[in-house]
Amino acid sequence: MFYPTKRAVLFMGAGLPVTLMLAVLNPNLWAFGAAWIALVFGLLLYDLIFAPAPTQMQLDAEIPSSLYVGAKTDIAFIYKLKGGRKPVNAEMKLSLGQRLSAAPDVWHPPFEDGNLLGGFRVKALRRGEGLVENLWTRWSGPLGLMWRQTRAPLNKTIAIIPDTRLVKDKAIEIFSRDAAHGQKMQIERGQGTEFDSLREFMPGMDKRAIDWKHSARHRKLHAKEFRTERNHNIVFAIDTGYLMCEPLKGKTRLDWAINASLLIAYVSLKFGDRVGYFGFDKRPYLFSKPVSGTNSFPHLQSLTAQLEYSTNETNFTLSLSSLSKSLMRRSLVIVFTDFVDTTNAELMIENISRLIKNHIVLFVTFKDVEIESLIKAEPKTPADVTKAVIAAALNKERDIVLARLERMGVQIVRTDIENMSTAVLNRFLELKRREMI
């Protein structure tokens, strides 16, 4: 694609009044006008010919596959030119999706050693999948009269994931405080349900592990040793409906839930368990088979980028029924969700009651800061009293729903935003210690 520059338009326009005036004063001089137009078109053609053609340019770009939310990265775009023609006044512009931004808006790349060197600093604005769409480049010839323009379709997707550096730091802190299960099998007294061996009872061993039948047979006290079970299935069922997309302290509920799930996922992989994700709103749209090994953590990170913000109402019946059919073995299902109306809560309770027959369910919900602030606020007007009464009624309905779930055997975690990761992790570790998984 090519078109005239602003300089060419001004050059053409500057000569037209002069030629028109000469033609008015002396009609025999009209040929000067035609000569001026021919000269301008000749210069435009010359500039176009001596500008590098797009077919002589080869693009080389390295675009990262993932990026943390709020992080910035420099992406270089290098055009390698064939032939001796040099681009003049080159400009580059990068078109991106809504979740990414680039600076500067227009880059003027230098030309060095036969290469046109472009670069943009790309920032991830919001979690999800960011699209790097096209790279627009234009340049002129030696006279600066004609633009040549090309569009390089990139169509690259960058997975914008939560910043997990704090997750790993927290996991390292946990594993330095409590001995974890490495790749080698560790025997821990009083833990585990899987029989490992029988050995002579020694002082300090758990007396509850004494096998009285074998002790009577060998005329010495013998105790059973157990090994901690590994390879449990941990599935995070994350609701991405409209309630989970409401912001709380700078992030959506969904982002807070994902951050907590990634911390538990990393710890679970360290323990040797298998971790998978299940995303749903009005229908289930994401299910990943549980994977094991800490080298699978980047894969789980990229899956969280597919958990999209949604404006749909959550369909618990369809989603949890689909999850139950997808799980082939007993698993710990950690559900991150929120609810307001009792009708939707009834459907949720009904489907969780089916799920808990074959699986352990850990139900994680948020403390509603706004409702609690309305209840605790000192009323100054009748309207404040009305708000406090309505807020207390809503809070009571939530308590009733959570109490019903707890009576069914569901593990409940109801906490504020800042302490969510720690609270869920502590309950998860407690379930492992009690061998409930």
C-alpha cells in the first residue's frame, strides 16, 4: 500500500496557485502548469521506486507466551531488509486487544546495519488472554514524498496470569516451617492410612499402632507403620458468574479466588497430589484433567487465563452435574463461589449434596464487607435503620445456607479478602493432616 505524504500534498499545492496566476496573465504559459504537475508526479514516482518494497522486508519478533497482571515487558520487532534501499522516516504502531497496552503509541525505529529496529513496552492490564493483533509499519523514500505501508498480522495470544511470585514465596515459607513430602517416601508416625511395614515396637512410637495379634505371635511388641498417601485429586471449581466479577479492594472476587487457588495448587503439587481446574458460569466451559509435578504449575497458570469475566448468572445445576460426571475418582473439590438470593442457593445446595456423596467438598465464600459495614454502622436516620435491618436479614440468610451445607458435611471457609489464601490453605492442610482426602 502506498500514498502521498503531507510534504507531497503541500509541494503540489504550493505550485498550483503560481501556475494558475501565470495562465491568467498569459494564456500561452499554461504549459508551465502541466509541466509542474508532471514534475511533481515524476518526483513521487522516483520516491516510490527508491523506497524499499514490503517484499524486501522480513519481520522477526519474539512475543512472550505469558505475562503477569500489571507487569511490563519489552517486545522487539526487527525488520531485516534485502537490497541497498534505506527507509526514511519509518514509523511503527502496534495494535493490541483490550487487556494489553503499548508504549509509545507510535515508534520511530532507527535503521542500523540493514535492520529496522522497532520495540514497544507492553503492559498487561487485566487477567485473561491478551491478543497481539497487528504491527503497522510505514516508511518513505529518499525525498519523503510517498509513504509505503505494510501490515504484519501477528495474531499471538499472551496468557495474562496472576502474579505467582508471592505464591511461591508463601509456599517456600510453608515448606521450610513444616517438613513436606518429597519425591522419596517419608514415614510419619500417626499420619497416613496406607500400610507400609511391620516392625518391632520402639520407645517413642505411637502406642495406637501396636498390632496385638502379631505381638502375641512373636512374643514381642510389634507396631504397624504407615506411609502418607499421595496422588490425591484436587479440583478447583471456580464460579466466574457476574457475582464473582464484582470488585473488592482493587480486584474482582474471581481474581482473589484464583490467587488463593494457585497457592494451594503449588503446595498440592509439592505434596505429590494431582491438580485440575473447572470453570463455569451459565454453563461449564473449562475442565482440565488433574496433573502432577511442580513442572505442571506453568500449565495451571495458563489455564487460569481462560477463566473469563462473565455477566451471566451461574447455573449450578448444569455445572456441578457436569463436574460430578467428569470426576472418575474420589477428589477434593474446592468450590469458589458467592450467592445472594435464596433461590439460587437452594439449587446450589441440592447439587452439592449430590457431589458430596462421592467427594470431599470445600466451600469457599467471601465475607461481604459492605453488608457488615451497614450492620455495624451507627444509624443516624430512619433510612440507615432500614438499610441495617435489610443487611442483617441478608446476612442471616447467608448464615442459614452455610449452616445447611456444614450439616451435610461440606467444609466451609468464610473469610475476608486479605486472609482468603491463608484461610483456605490452613483448612486444606488440616484436611490432609486428618487424612480426610
